[in-house]
Amino acid sequence: MNPVPPRRWGKWLAVVVAALAVGAFLELTPPGLLTKADMVAYAVCHRIPSHSFFVAGRQLPLCARCTGTFLGALTGLVGQVFVLRRRRESEFPPLPILAVLIGFILLMGADGLNSYLGLMGAPNLYQPRQWLRLVTGALNGLALSTILLPMLHYSLWRDPSPERVVRRWRDLLLLLLLEGMMVGSVLTRWSPLLYPLALASAAGVVTMLSLVNTVLVVMLTGQENRYRGWWDALAPLLWGVALAVAEIGTIDLFRYGLTGTLEGFPGLE
């Protein structure tokens, strides 16, 4: 009998480890699909009720700003891959567009700082608004997605394309249109959107962490630029997922041990 090639062993090991990580998270967290989404969000977001949207009487897993960020990042990735059809492009946007995207990140930071001034008892520079938290978060998420995708392509593919993920202003406007549709769906607070928005928010968290971890895995193991396609790159992608789930679970345990609650932070409403 022929031995299994080493790379195939590595792929199957990654499958097993990722399955065990996901299975452990699902088994050890409280029951309920929406509660599982809450536990994903609990690792990256304060989940303060007064800073969050409620749909059908239930708080979304992430606060308004984090909802915008992670749904915005997921929307940006989907838009680049399926609308702009970016498959292996490995270059950042041109400098003028990149400057605007960096401005989006700074804008969210400024709005976040203004909001936290109020939490710390200091006067706000202006009245914080839920819709503004959501919008600035979405712009931040879009910017992060346009930075992460070319990094992923550059690190994974044997033949990355020396093209930009966002090539012209028209591309950016299309992505902003998608972000606007996402923001609008949250602002409607339409009851049937509770599950789609909650699960997509959690998926955004897992996706972003997994892709960042995938880039780190291929860099730290010296496996850059050796994969021909997504199936060939399954092992590092699954290691990225496994690490993301492990990170989420570890942070959840630490935060629960520190605060004793799975909802927000004591004293902050």
C-alpha cells in the first residue's frame, strides 16, 4: 500500500483539528444558535446594550460599531470576490483610494474616541448616534477587507496577480453601495432579519480572524506562494479557522472569569 503523501497528511490533520475546535466550541458554549453567535461576538466586542441594535426585541451579537466593522468587512470581501471578481489580485488600491480607505479607519477611531469619552464620564465632543457608529464601523470594515484580501492572495498563491483589488473609483463606489445596503438592512430592524444579521455578524468575526491567522500560518511555516487554488490551500485555511475558534474560546473564558457575566460589562449599560 502506498503511503499517504506528507502534504495530504497535513491536510487531513488540519481537517481533524479544525473539526475538533469547532465541535468543542459548539459543545461547551450555551445552547441556541443566536447564543452561539453571541459567544463569538463576546470575544471581540463589549456588547453593551445601550450601544447595540435590537431586532425583534433581541440584542444583536455585536455592538453597533462592531456590527458595522465585521459585517462591513464580510460585505467588502464578498464584494471584491463576487462583484469585482478579484481572484488572485495581490496589490493594494492606488494611493489616492488607499488614502480615503485609511481615512475611513481614522474616522471610526475618532467616533469611537468621542463615544468612549462619555463612558469614562468626560463630555462628548458631539452626541453619539447609533447610526453613526454603524456607518463608521462599516467604512472601517470595508477598508480592512481591501487590505486583508491582497495580503491573503500575496501570501497563498504560487502565481499571485500583480493587479490591484480596488483599481479605480468606480470599484470603490460599488463596494460603498454594497456597504450602504448592509447598513440599511440593519437600520430597518426588520424582525425577519434577526437571524441573518446575527449569524452574518458572527461569520464576519470568524472569517476575519481566520484569514489573518491563515496569513500568519503560511508566513511562520515558510509556505508562502506554494498553493495553486483554494483546495490546495485547504490546510492553512483550516489551521486559520482552528486558531480563530481557539482564540475566541480562550478570550471568552478569560472575560467570563474576569467579569462573571456573558452580557456586556458590569456597571456599563
